[in-house]
Amino acid sequence: MAADSVSGVCHPYIRHRFLLHAAMLSTLKQRVGEVLLPGDEFCCDGDDTISLTEPVRPEKLLCGPGLRRSGDRLLVCKSGILRHKQPNVFWMDCQQRRYVPAKGETVIGIVTVKSGDVFKVDFGGSEQASLSYLAFEGATKRNRPNVQVGDLVFAQFIVANKDMEPELACIGSSGRANGMGVFGGGGLLFRVSLGLIRRLLSPHSEVRSDLEQLFPCELVVGMNGRLWVRSSSVHQTLVIANLLQSCETMTPLQRRELFMRVKQGAL
């Protein structure tokens, strides 16, 4: 099974990087695993003690989705569970479905318009993104890529700004496709929450490893909440899609029991 996207669960979502006091870092680590709501904040208390003999070394903090910096405070802007990754990466794990594009993220899009030198791609956001015909590996003015309306593309955002039209490309900085481009023959496309996407993209994803033991399949994961799957038969493809959609609301124990029943043929 192939999952072609970023290597880490958090890195593509990092929004802010700043220095913080050791007391705030300690408070954050104590709240890991708790449910937080928008409006909750972390800040340095006025009665925090500072050593007069040892130099104070503020540590760097990487903020993921759901956390926002405001001066010397850290604000929660999405409800969910606070997660942590070494050394100092924090983010909110939530079941959000609305996608906001960010530069560098890879998404699954649908070509909706073919106009001159530019394709319009629907990625599930508030507006469509543009994709130049030159943004494919090996594409030139004479050698144009064979892209038709309705095709699925796995592409990366090179422009993602609230004041500009989103722009996609199917090549990396080296000019190579790196798995991006037109795909989708014989598979199934469906939507899941962004929280499940992060779990699938985790380097040691339990959901992905359980699925590998069940059915061999091809899996393309888009950061915009879209999944494409293809297996050896239509029946297995539909079973995998239903299993992944069911995983969103299940505990690890419930998921393993469900996968075991499917493997034994009980479902």
C-alpha cells in the first residue's frame, strides 16, 4: 500500500515559531491529552520564579493547527485534544472538515475547467485553484500534458495566501513530479475529516498498518481531507473506504476488533 504525501504528522501544519518561557512549556506539556476550547490561553504567570545564577534560555515552540500566537500568549482557536511531538511541537487534534490551503501542502483536486494555458482545480476550499500546464514534469509549450476536465490530480500548493488566488503545481522544487500528477483510474474518491488525515500521515500510523494487514491496496492521501483508494476488486475497494470512514469515531480497540471481524469474514 502506498501513501504518497508528507512524512510527518505535524510539519506541514506548522504555522508559528517563537520563543517561550520554560514555565509556559511545562504548562503545555501538563495539558497534553486534554480537551481544550477556543479562548483557552497559555501565558507566563507573574509569580514565576527565575534563577539569578543560571542564564535563562527560552525554548522554541512550533505551533500547529488550532494554536495561535498573540504577543507573549498562546491562544487556542479550535476545539479538540492538545497533542505534542518531541521536542516542542504542539497542535490541536480536531475533527474539522473545512480545509484552508497552506503553502507546501499536497492535496487531491478535480479539474473543473480547461481554459487556455491554465486549468481550474476544485480542492474543496472556498475558491478554486489554478494549475498551469507547465507545472507538470517534462511539460513544454509543444509537449503539453494530457489533462481533461474531471481528472484527479495530486498537486502541491505553491501559492496559498488569503489575498491571492491559490496556485498548484505537480512538480517539486527540483522539477520532478515526486508522485504528483494525474491519477485515479479505477479507484474510489471520498472525504474524511482532517484529523483522520493526520493519523494516516503519521510515520507510525496504526490505522495504516492495520489496513496493510487486511487488504493490499493503493492509497493517496490529500491534506484537504480527500482519500483515493484502489484495491484488487471493487468489493475490496468499497470495504476499505467504509472501514476508513468508520475509523473516525472509533477507539483503537474498537478499530482493531472491526478489522479482525472483516479479516475473518464475519462482515
